[in-house]
Amino acid sequence: MEKLKKVVVIGPESTGKSTLCEQLAQHFNTYWCPEFAREYLLTHGKEYEYSDLINIAKGQVALEDEFAFSLENRLSFSGEQSPSNLLFIDTNLYVMKVWSEFVFNDCDPWILNNIVERKYDLYLLCNTDLPWINDDLREYPDKNVRQKLYSIYEDLMINQSVPWIDIGGDYEERYQKAFIAVNKYCLH
């Protein structure tokens, strides 16, 4: 069995992360792990406090681990159609770090420690060049704030060791860039 490869899609709000995860998972016949924060906020209300962020972070890690376990089992017992060894992940603890520090000027040590411990194979950093799509959970429609958040993510990517690629353009261009990056860094 091939080693599971984890591809994380990160970036500011409304940059096409979920759409990209879904497209890639469908193409590669695999799973994608959704963002836990959305379900948490829909369940507990969109007003949150600093103490909620550690619960969201732990929920994201547990959900990611659940999807990884399910995919590893699927790979072990694959039948007629062989699944891919790729898991696409919509956000990870870097997003929790940025969110915590941007909103509360602080980040729980558990998040920081687990950023170091968890291993990934590729980051796809979604740029802010898609039009803003409003929904009840999104907080920062201002283009300048979104660009500032993107710059924070970009600095994080530059200062870590996992390969990453900037994903910009329209939805099709994003998909093509991501597809090429996944093939380059995870399949060869």
C-alpha cells in the first residue's frame, strides 16, 4: 500500500478552498476533509470566544484523523476501483493560528505544538482574487483585510519546509494549478 499523502488547502475566507478540495477529490477518486469550524459555528452559533478556538482546532484534527483512517482502510481493502492515496484537507492548524492571532492576538500553545507535530505533503494557498461570496459565517469581506490575511498565510508558507504553491485565477485556473502541483509533489 502506498503511503497516504496529505494536501492542505488554506487561505483567507471565500477563496474557493472547499470547491477546490471537492474538485480534486473527485478527480483523484478520494476523500476530502471539510473545515470543522463551519459545522461547529453552525451548531454553537456564529458568536465565538477565544476559548472556542481550541475546541475547533481539536475538532479539526480529529476530523482530519478520521478521514485519514477511513482512507487508509479504503486503500487496504480496495475492490474494483483503486482509490487514490491522496487526502485533501480544507484548512488545518495554520488556519487556526492565523484566526487566533488575527482576532484575539493570541494562540493556544496546543495549536502551535500540533502545527509542528502534524505532517503534510503539499500546501495549496488560495489567493484572494476570487469575488467575495457572502455567507453568515464569513467575517472579513474587505479586500484590504483579505489581502492582509493572505500575506500572513504566505509568510507562514515561506517559513516552513513543506512544498506549497500559490493558487490564483478563476476556478478553472485554480483547479489546473492545483492539479499540476499535486502531480508534481505527491504522485511522482
